[in-house]
Amino acid sequence: MPTGDGLLARFRPIDSTLTPAALTAVARAAEAYGNGLIEITARGSLQVRGLTAATAAPLARAIRAAVAVEEGVPIETAPLAGLDPAERADPRPLAAALRRAIANAGLAERLSPKVTVIVDGGMILASLAADIRVEAAEGGWRIDAGEALGEAAAIAATLGKLDAIAARGPLARARRPAPAASIPAPIGTLELADGTHALGLALPFGSIEAPALAAFAEAAGNAGAREVRLAPRRGFYVVGPGAGAVTRLRQRAAALGFVADPADPRLAIAACAGRDGCASGGIATRALAARLAQAAPSFLDGSIALHVSGCAKGCAHPRPASLVLVGQPDGTCGLVFAGSASAEPAAVFPAGAIPAGFLMLERLYRAREHAQESAAEWLVRLGPEGIAAALRG
């Protein structure tokens, strides 16, 4: 698809899984054929930016040679499917059977490319929206919270629902809203069902340079990692590094710029590509987000969600956020309190003044009288006018 920095390629490995060697191949392809920027989306897909009409096809060939890419209707499973102790059942065999059944039925050609099926082994992806949800239950699998069915019946029921969507036209959807609760960021070390461990990391604002990704992939392979599992919230898990290697791998990731600390203030900020990577962007979102994380670390305490959006479309965080900074066509920055990027701004500021304003917010927050108050509670008490006044200094 065309963007402000060329063409963008988006793809998802089957079961969100690839090897460290495949991750290295993705990084090298992004550097050879794109601008070297690689992203993980909010739903855990990979993106390569800065392609041209001449380099898009070679990039696709390089990716397909290294990665088993999902085709047709996207079928999403949890990032640690088959390894998560919280699962009722491993969803991957059913997901594979569904892919085959959908391909045999020729449904992909009749459906919108945005139609999504989630196969969840234990309510792990409950906060992700989907057109059809297949969830493990006692006695089988439930389709859209219906009664439990055996595998064959669950596949037949899912095909029937997809066929009904397709019958309504190529743009039809059956999107069901997800609960407001969000999936936690994939940060930290987890013990898996087989007794091994996974190291969770995230990309800063969902983006990393190819050399850093390649260097980390090499370190992961040297640490004995078997797989890399992409995850929602723009992160991934490294599965199988030796117990003694996890700490060294986390330190290496942090040195390369990855988010390796669950208290990292960057986790509180969603930022799109902005002016540097999108024709609609009015501000340099990620550069601004990095400055805000540095200016106000204690204010970004995990209780609030800050959305830095290049424009009113709000691609990086479609849901309402505690605070939204929205790029305006003239390069200024609008402030939205407890809303989405498309809402009318409560105030508008020069983009260059925002970091100093957030430094003021940080100082006011740290000096507050009610020491047990979270940033979210404090913002509610301050209200839009108080926040705007603080940002003005």
C-alpha cells in the first residue's frame, strides 16, 4: 500500500512464528529493498516500509523464501499458543485445519481481506476484535460464545459463518467489538508449559531499524532460541533461550533499543509513523513520543494511555486514550482528553512546545499532594482545562 515514505508491505507468519534465522532474513530484506524500517503492528503483523514499485516484488520473494506467510483469511492464534500454561487447548491444529478448509472452499476470494478469525485456546485474545471467535471450552470449541462443538463441527460452523458474510458482498464484515481491557505488553520472562522459558520484548513505538533487528536475531540464535513469536502490543517472545542466557539476551535487547523493562514509559505511548512515514501526518510523531517518554517518565506510570497521532485518523490507537496529541494540517498539535484522535481538540499548541509542557506536567504530578494518586486519577481531577494550562506552562 502507498504511504508517505513509499510502499508498505504487511504480512503475518503462520501462527505468528518464525525462526531467528528467518527474522534475520526479514531484516536484511527490509534493508536491501526498503528504507530499513521494520514494524510490528498492534495485532502482531510485520511491516516493511519504504519500498518502491521496483523493489516490492523482490522483497516479497525474499520474505516468502524465509517465512511461512499466512495466506487468505487471517486466522490468529495467541503468541504462545501450545506453550501457554493458561490455555485449555492448543489452538494451532484447529487453526491449521481451518486454513485448509477455507482454502478448499474458495472463501478467501469472496471475503473482504479484513475479515479475521481468532482461534483462542484460553480467552487469551479476548480483548482483540474479530469477525468470528473460536474459543476452547470444556467439551470442545465454542463459535462466537455458542455451545461447545467437536473439531469437525466447529470447522463446519465457522465455514458456514464465513459463507454467510461472503454472501453479503466483498466488503461485508461481522466485526464484534472487543472488551475495553487490553492485552498486557509482552515484556518479561515467562515459564512455559513445557518447563522452558520465553523472553518478551517490544519495539519502541512499534518500529526498529533493520541492523538492530538483525543483531538481536543473531544474539537470540546464539542464546539457543528456537522461535520468535510475534505478539499484540507491537512485541514478540523469544522462545527457548537457555536459562542462563535470558538475562544476557535482555541486556543485549535493551542496548539495541528494544523495550525490555515492563516499567519503560514508552509502553504507555502509541505513536503512528507520522509525518516521516505518512502523507497524512502533520507532526513527527515518534520523535515527539521519544522526547515525551524522556521528559515525563513518572507521569507515564502505566495507568494512562498517551496517543501521539499524526492526524485525526488515529491509526496507532483506534480506541479512546487518556490523552491524545493530534497533528493538525498546519503542523500544530491538538490535545484531546479521554477521547480519540478524531475528536475536537480541547486546545492546540505548537508541536515544539509539547515536550516542555509535558515536563511541566511531570513536575506537577510529582509535587501533587495526594501521593497515592495515579496519573490517570490525577488527570481526571485536573480536567481538560487544567491539563491545557499545565501544557502552556
